[in-house]
Amino acid sequence: MKSKWNLLLASAAIALLLSACGTDQSNGAPNDTPDGATGNVEEVENGSSVENGGEDVEEPTTDVPEEKEDDVLKDAVPTESDEQNYTISVLPNYTLTSEEPGKDSLLADDNETVFMRIETAPKEEGTYDYFSENLTAILEASSGGVAPTEVTDTALIPSGEGIENAKVFSVQAESGPVTGIVFERDNMVVRLTIFDSSKEEHFNEFLKMGETIVEQS
């Protein structure tokens, strides 16, 4: 009887052992990669996947060109001075008028205290130096004796075909900045004195119009 009981216990132990082995085999982790698959699959931002063969894949980029600035002078009208031998392109809302012999004023129609004085003279020996040196005194008088500073920012200095030896000086007055400009073009020496408002809203337009001053043909 005892031997039969031992035999039953041994049979039960063997059955349990075989059952445990079968459970381990069925619970094995599945193979996630299909047979024969190669390379890596990378997910891109648009939700699609591409096979990259193990190399990084860059998304194509589209360069957007910068918008071109509108031409400030597109509506300007060439206007001849009544008193001096030059022509200037004048924007709408500005008026060119003769101040006195050898001096014109380009006035902002919306503010009579904002204007650009225009002086020209034939290019002769000493004319450029006189205009340049005298400019300092004009700016000091406009600011109550404050010494002007030279402007070195190229965006604020006249440029264009034929413009040479351009110098720009500026000073702060009570009503706003006052800027003096001297340059040579062809057979003329040009001096501009810009009296802007405290908001400095007219300088760029005055500068662009000033760059169009040419000798009358």
C-alpha cells in the first residue's frame, strides 16, 4: 500500500513539472520583427513612416523669399527748383517752395514745422569745405549750442549713383532732431538740413527725396 502511495505522488509531481514547462513555452515574448526585415523605420512629423536604412532622414524644407520693400519714391514727381539749378523727386504730401535765393524748403504738408532746407552750389574749390564747416554752426544754433555728432550708420547716409563725399551730422533740438547732410554729385555740392518732429517720422522720406537731387539738364 505504501509503495502504491509513493507511486501516485511521483506521478503527480511529474505531471506538475510537465505542466509548468508547457506554460513557460507558451508565455515567451513574440518576435516583433518580421523575418527578412532590414533597416530602421523612422516616424516623421506628418505621421507617415519611411524606411531610412539606418541613416538619418531630413525633411525637405522650403525657403520662403523675403518680401521686397515697397519703393519709397514710387509716387514721387520730378520737380524743378524755381531758384536753383536742380531737380528733385517730391512725394505726395510734401511741397517744394523757394525760401530765399540759394535756399529752398521741402515742407511736410501735415506739419509746417517739419521741413528740409535745400542748398546747392557749383562744385568749385572750397565750396564743399565751406558747406561742411558751416553746417556745424547751423546745427549748434538750432539746438541752443549743443555740439552735433557725426552719423556713421550707412542707412542714414545718402547713397546712389554719382553721390560722393557724403557726411551726416545730427543734433537734438527741443522740437526734435535736426540733421545736416553734405554731399557732392556731378557738378554740384548739395547741403540738406532736415528739421524733423520728435517722433522722427519724416527723416527717411526726406533722405530718399534728397538722394534724387540732380543738376537740371
